[in-house]
Amino acid sequence: MDEERSPQNDRVVLNISEDKHKRVLWSGKVDFVLACIGNAVGLGNIWRFPYLCYKNGGGAFLVPYLIMIVCGGLPIMLLEFGLGQYMSRGGLKCWVICPLFQGIGISTLIIVFLGSCYYVVILAWGLYYLYMSTSSILPWSVCTNEWNTDRCALSSQELHTRLCLSDISLNTSINIGKLENLTHKNDTFYHGNHSFSTANCSVDNIYPVDPAVEFWENQVIQISSGIEDGVGIVPHLAICLLVMWVVVYFCVWRGVKWTGKVVYFTATFPYVILLILLVRGVTLPGAAKGIEYFLKPDFTRLKDAQVWMDGGSQVFFSAAVAIGAMITLGSYNKFNTDFYKCTLFVAAVNSGTSILGGFVVFSVLGFMAHQQNLDIDQVAESGPGLVFIVYPKAISQMPLPHLWSILFFFMLFLIGIDSQFVMTESAMGHVSDMFPRLFYKVKGRMILSAVACVIWFTIGLSMVSRGGMYVFQLFDYYSASGMVLLWVCFWEAIVIGWIFGADKFYDAIELMIGYRIPRLFHYCWRYITPVVSAGIFAFQVVTFKPLKYNNVYDYPPWAQCFGLMLALVSMCCIPIYVIFKLLFLKGSFRERLRTSIKPHLTRKQLCEEWMIKDESLLIQKNHF
């Protein structure tokens, strides 16, 4: 440690130290860019954005979406890349740039930990669909499987004909939930011991259940009646979950050098499949109608505040910010990497992929609506309902259905595995920075990765039980929800924009890349992004509704409390850390506050302008 003192007042001018622990860095800029694309481009680009675009005015939705990118998503993404590269530390230790708010790092660690618990379960479902796509007959296209019920049919006419002509004696309770948007309600209708015949047959109160729905609910997830009745692991999902964690482990086990090579395939090949699916989709009958529904602008919807809230939420969700992953990826850059241009490219690819995914999805939905003579709004879905029910059903109606099914689910696997192992890498980065002597070495990293994957797999088993879907929905709805991410984004912008200082951060970026970036980001970090994130956060709090499964099943109070705990456990880290930090420092409140916001920097992180403007820099000893 070197220390200088001012001869006039004998005060500390500089108190810093060099970073003694060397981190492994990316082999090149391409590794970094592909890893960032792999992280940002995820399942939300395929199953969430197209539906939001259709729901919120088609092409008109692109107006609030693009504005929110400029005002919120892009500034935060640039902030996180820049912060990680500047501090050369992951999502936890990088916040020594303002020690009072290291709780942000703890919060992002919890978010990425909880997110990894459930995100990989989606990939396990997809892996099972990929495996079943190799069957001689796609199991979700027929009603002759052991899990199908008497109500399984592709249409009401087929159900009526089969029940009336086969003299089936319905002697048990039959689920007669009306099939709307390919879901059903859990009402029951009891038929006595009656035999149906063509002369006297009435089944008006019985509605068909599509084989794709029965395959999903009765075979894949084997869903129970409620979260309280979820005992028993679904064996095939447990195996798929184990396989996924083994794959994730071998993607991250040797650190960022190895991960940087994996993304050359996992981040690029999905685009090959997307283009193939796009060509197939736009050549199907009815595809033009589907794309028209997707893009047809309804500018009157821009008057609705919900449209702007959905645009902002999608931007923050899709950009994969506020979970520490982008900070971790940036921290593996060389200090002088031009991350600014990389950020613009990643943001453009992320948004472009969402639009491309919309064309792929809605061209197929248009075909499906055409085949069934329905309106698009009767088949349009988002989330798991789109990926695991609607799209497989549409694929089963195409020529060469096995080929398109394998391509589609392999694409989902690649898109999802990127995001998952980058989240895993982020969590590993958080922990490694805390114990660099142990985990910066390859052997230590391999052990840490193995232990983490085992823990995540064990927790994930609760989501592949027969009540696992209810647990999954709790994690998905609460742990990494829009409110949680917006809360973190708000404090990130406040810390960099106001406490460390947007001007200082501009100087730091210039120190790294050699030129000044546009002044727009200065205003975003200080004013626009905090206001946008706080506004959307407040809107979501005011309009918050407790979780329901399929808009029918009401979770018991204890489950809702558990869900709220998943959200609050990460959000509370920031204020709690601030309080404890101030309580344990010595001196008056003003002295403690001043000490707690002094950044911990190394020599290479200091700008000459700072030394010229103020020789009594607020810089403390580095504790890396």
C-alpha cells in the first residue's frame, strides 16, 4: 500500500493497493460478445415478446418498446458492462465502488441463485419433448396413449362421434372444463351409468381436451390438484433435470476460458434453426394472417398505460440486467476493451431476435388458426402454454412433423442453455471473488461448480414432483419478477448516477475505451432510468395481484407468503446492508456516511482529471 499526505494539513490524499489476485479473462472480444448474446437472448424472446406485441397493439407496441430500450434497458446494460470491466470483479465485489451499497451485489447473487433453481426446469421439460420427438408417432398428436382420457379429442365433433358411436359407459367423474385457449377449468360433471347411442346421445356439457394438453398435464408434468397434493417425483423429469445440470456443469466447470468456446456454438446455431423455422413458417397456409396479427399497428393502444408498462417490463426482463450476469461477463474483459460498441451490438441483436421470434411464432399460429378455422386470438398464447402446448400442436399438423419438432426443441435447448450457464457463471463469479485464493484456480473452480450444481439440482427436484408446476410458478412469479429486477435497476442507476457520479463514470469509461460516449447516457443514469424504473415498479406494486395457476387455482395463504418471501429476501438486502454498514462504522453519522461511500480502487482505475480537480480524492484501501 502506498500512501501520500498533504504537507499542509497532513491528511490522506491517496490510500490504495494493487490487485494481487489475477482473474482469468476472455480469450478475445468475440467470446465476450457471444456470451452476452447467449445470456440476453433467452426463452422470453420466443414465448413472451411476440405475445406482448400482439396483445398491445401489434407494430404500435414497438414504439414504447424501443423508447424503453433507449431510456432503460440500454443504459443499465452499458452501466453493468462498464462497471464489471472497470472494477474487474463480478456482481458482488464490484460494488466496492460504493461500499454502502454492496447490498446490491448480495441482492443480485440471491436473484441469480433463485433464478437458476427454476429456469433449468424449463429446459428439462424441453429436453423431454426433444426426446419424445423421436417417437414413431408424436405422442401429443393422438389420443391413443395410456395417459389420455375419454375426453381427449381434436374437436368437439370428434368427441361427440366417438362417445356416441362407441357406447362408452361413463361411470366416473369426468372433467368437463371448457377448452378455451387450449386450457381447461377444473370443474367436474358426473354422468350416471348410461350408454350412448346414435339415436339418443347428448354430450353438450362435455368439452374435448386436446391431446397436446393431456400430454403436457397428464404425462409430462403429471400435475396434481394443488400444491398441497404434490407428493412424488416424476421420474422422467428428474432424469432430464439431472442431464441438464450435468450439461451446465461441463459448460462452466473450467471457467470462462472454456465457457467462451462453448458459446461459439450455443449462441450462433439457434439462429440457423430460427431461420429454417421462419422459412417453413411463412410458406404455410394462413401464415400471412398470423404475421398481420403480430405486426398490424393499433396506435390507439398507446394511450393505455399498461402498454407502456409491458414495454418497460419486457425490456428489463429481456436485457437480463439486474442479476449480476452482465457485470460478471464484463469483468472478464481486458481493461481497455471497447465494451461500448459491444453493448450496442448485443442490445440490437437481442431486440432483433425478439422480432424474428415473433415472425416464427405467429406464422405458425396463423397456420394453426387456418387449419382449425379459428381466430388468432383463440390460439395465441405466451409462456409454457405456447412452447409446450400450442406450438407442438401446430407442428403435429405440418408435413414432416418429427423434423420440425426436433428442430424447434433443439433450438429451445440451445437458447435456454446459454442463459442458464451464464447465470451459473455469474453465481460462480460472485463467490469466487469472495475467495480468490481458493476459486480462481481451476481445481477450486471445478469443486465449487460441482457443489453448486448439486444444490441447484436438489432444490429443482421440488419442481419436478407432481405438484412441481405450482412450486415452479411461485419461483417464476416472485423470485425474479419484474418488481425485483426494477428495484435493483433503480438502485444501480442511483449509485452510479448520483453517489459515485455520472461524470466520474464517464471519465472511467473514457479511461478504458479511449473516447467519450454520447452524453445521453449521463442523463439516463441520473434522471431518466431511475424515473422509468421507479415508475414501472410503483405501477406493478399498485396493480399487484396474488398468483393464480391458469387463472383458476388459488394458492393457499402459506404458499403466497412463501412467494412473497422469495421476492423480499433479495430486495431487502439493499436497505438492510445500508443500515448495518452505517451502524458498525465509527464516528458521527456524517463521518460514517462519508466513509461508507468512498470507492475502493486500484491505481489503474484512477483518472488524471480526478487528481487535478481534487487532490483529496475519496479513495480508500482496496480490500480485494
